[in-house]
Amino acid sequence: PASVTVIEDYAFDECEKLENVTFEAGSQLKTIDEGAFRYTDIASIEIPASVTEIGGEAFKYCSSLVAVHCRPATPPELGENVFNTNATGRKIYVPNSSVKKYKEAANWSTYKDHIIGE
């Protein structure tokens, strides 16, 4: 629901049958904590514009994850290894006006070849 502000550490870790995550319109989500979605089978996720922090390994080992739509205009603080071992060819879509900011931001720069505007 839109009222959720934090997805706690390892909340969905190893929920291997989790394929879809949808945040309600008007989401107030601020933080996706460490390892929150590790080892899930999600293929795509839309990170709400309200998110300011994504913890380390939040989406690590998501071998089906091919599309991350990150809506914040300012790159959220990003932990280490957040998107490691995702599907081959994974793309991280960010607002067109923010591509440069994302590619230069701490830890986002690790994924600069995967960041594209939309």
C-alpha cells in the first residue's frame, strides 16, 4: 500500500516464487533496506519517485531481473552490490534529465553502462 515507508532488511529474501512487485500510486516508500528482494524471481520493478535509499544487495541474485525503472529525479543513496548477478542485459531506466546524475553517483556509477533515460 501507499502508506508503506520502509521495506525492512531481507523482507522478501529467498522468496523465489515472488515474480511481481507493485507499489500503489502515491507511494510514500522511502527506503528499500539491505537484501530486501534478494533471490526473488522478479523480472521488472518500478522504484517509486519517493525512494531516497536502496540498501546493499537489495536486488542481488535476482537472475530474472531485466528492467529496473527508477523514478526518483535525484539518485537514491545506493548500497553496494545492489544489482549484481541480475539477468544478462539488464537495463536501469531513469528520468531523462537525471541520466548523468545517476551515472556519476556513488555506487550507481558501477552500473553506468546499464543506465538509460526514459
